[in-house]
Amino acid sequence: MKNRKILIWTIFKNLDVILAGIIGGVLVLVTFLGVIMRYLFNAPFVWQQEIQLGCFLWLSYLGAGAAFLSESHVAVDIFVDSFPRKVREIVEFGAYIVTCVVLVFLFWQSNRLLMQMAKTGKVTSILHVPYDLLYTVIPIGCVLMVIDYTIVTIRHYRERRENGE
């Protein structure tokens, strides 16, 4: 029972990484098959671009959360590392606060966008996928990014405390 709880927690904790991997695989597969169909059989998929755009949108927002969790975002560490320890901690915490504020603002605005899309009932031209379904990833991604960045920030704080810094 304990192993099952650990497995469920691990899957939940890495949900953005898992989903981004699956969606990235779908994107590569659709693109590869589209090239084969277009150039070898002269029969392109008419729906290929809509799938690719949807996958790219979802991959971008879920991948950003995964990048927070693995600390893969671009940073200017050489500049921050040159500061004294206390100043470095203040700068890192300030960056955390600013990032979270921006993500909360984006979350709020994306919810307004989703409500507008739901009211208009706009759908894609070929597959008739509702745009509000495509853009649902924006608030989901924002929440996952805040959670992942918070986990990383807490991890850094604990590591510093354990190291006696």
C-alpha cells in the first residue's frame, strides 16, 4: 500500500513532465507521418497543422513547468553567484515572488480568455476542436509552474539550512 502511494505521488509530482513527453511524442509522430504522406504518397493530412499547433501550445506550457522542476530555465547564474550569500538569497526570493506574481496574472487573464472563447463557441476550421479546450493549458500550466517553482525554492531553502548556510 505504501509503495502504491509513493507511485501515485511520483506520477502526480511529475505530471507535467509525463504529459509534455507524451504530447512531444505525438507532435513528432504527426509531423513525421505528415512528411511521409506528403512527399511519398502525395496525400497530405489536412488536419496536421491543427494537431501540431495544439500539441505545440500544450507542450510549451507543460514543458515550462517541467523546466521549473528540473531547474532548466535560462538564468544568469554567474551574475547572481558573485553576490554575497544574503544578497543572493534575497535576489533569488525576489525572483520567485516576481515570477509567481506574473504567473498569477497570466492565470487570471487566461481564465478571462477561456470564458470569452466559451461564450463565442469558436472552433478550429478542420477538426472543429473548441478553442477554449486548446487554451485550457494556459491556466493549468501557470498553476503547475507555480507549484514546481515553489517545490524548487523550498528544496533550495532546505539544502541551505542543512548545509549550515
